[in-house]
Amino acid sequence: MSNAAKWADLIPRAGSAIVLLVVGLACVWFGGLWYSALIALAVGCMIYELRLLGKARDHKVAVFLGGLAAVLTWFLPVLPNITILPVVAGMIAATIGGVRKPFPIGAAAGAIILAGFVLVSLRTDAGIVWVFWLLFVVIASDVAGYFVGKTFGGPKFWPRLSPKKTWSGTVGGWVAAGVIGGLFAATTGAGPILIPISAAMAFAAQLGDIGESWLKRRAGVKDSSRLIPGHGGFMDRFDGLVGACMIALFVVGAL
């Protein structure tokens, strides 16, 4: 592969990332209605895409489920904690209805809804600093994994599920996330435990990306949707964030 071909996806990847980053960070900064709307929109769109990955021609049901997920996510801050699990279970059950092989779709649906809960809880309960920590860990892992993997190549991490990911890029993502964790540990007083937690979140983000790639391959599609013009769908952009939230779910209460 020529050097130019190896980096051919850099410009569109960077362009979409910059736009999403600016919009996302602005909504995180202003909080309130803007932040809630962003999380609700993202969760709703991902559930819509997920349903289509499970049952490609079910557009009306997918739109309904996406809208329902967005509404539920919007009201998460005012729901009693005891209702969170029933909401997640109900959303999983609705999403897998009529799907031939429901387990992977149901697992992804649960992860997406829980990710919405984590993101809302971080902003309202733990504070804006920890939302930035989560976002920067995922971004650092993704960027470092891309550049290290493209530069050094080497053995594939999980070739059957993700033929492009290498061990060099994977480890590079862990290291970058650990550096971000160290910076936040030093400036927040959270302590060095934040470094391995950040690395674990990077690994979970990478697994989220691999899992979404597998779902797309299973459905025979390149992108989860075309909701983001020229750059695929919301799951394509936020699969890693959903994975990282599964680790953050266990540390939200301690922040």
C-alpha cells in the first residue's frame, strides 16, 4: 500500500471529528437544555441505527424506537434511580422484537441506553470536568490508535472482527488514555488510580468500536446509517464513547 493510500481517510475523518468535537464540547460547556438535547439526539439516532442493523427493512419501527429512546434519555435526570434498570430492560425488549438473532442487538441497545444515563449523570452529579475527562480519554485513544497503528502496523489485534486494528495502535491508545488520566489525576486530586481507569476505558472504547464493526459486517453494510452526510451514522462516530461509558458507569458515584 502506498503512503498516500494509507492516509487517504485522514482528511474526511479529521473533518467530521472536528465538527462533532466543537458541537459536542459547546453543548457540554453550556449544559442544561443543550447538553440534554445532544445526548437524547445521539441515543435516539443510535437506537434507530441499531434496529436497522438487526432488521434492515423495519424503518417505521426503527424511527419509533429511536424517538422513544430519545424521550426516555431526555427524562433520565428526573427519573428515580430505581426506574433506570426497568427503562433499560424495556428498551432492550422493544429493540430486539422480531429480530432473528436478538442477543447482540439487545446487548448493544442496553449499552447505548446506559451510556446516555452515564453521560447525563456525569454532567449533573459529578460535574463538567469529568465529562471532559471521559471525552478526552476516548478522543486520545482513538487518535493515538489511528496514528500509531498506521505508522507502525504489525500484528492484527482481532482480525476476524476488525481486520484493520493492530496491536500497536491498540496499545498506543491505552498509553494515550493513561496520559490523559494522569493529567486529570494531577489537576483534580483524584489520584493515580485514574491512570489505569483511563486505560481501561480506552480498551472498552476499542471493544465498542470492534463490536459495532462486527454488527455492521453481520448486517452486510459499510456504515450504520447516512445520518451524518459523508461520514456514516451516529454509531460509527460514538461506538467508542458507548464502550467507555460502560467503565465510567462503575466510577460515576466515586467522582
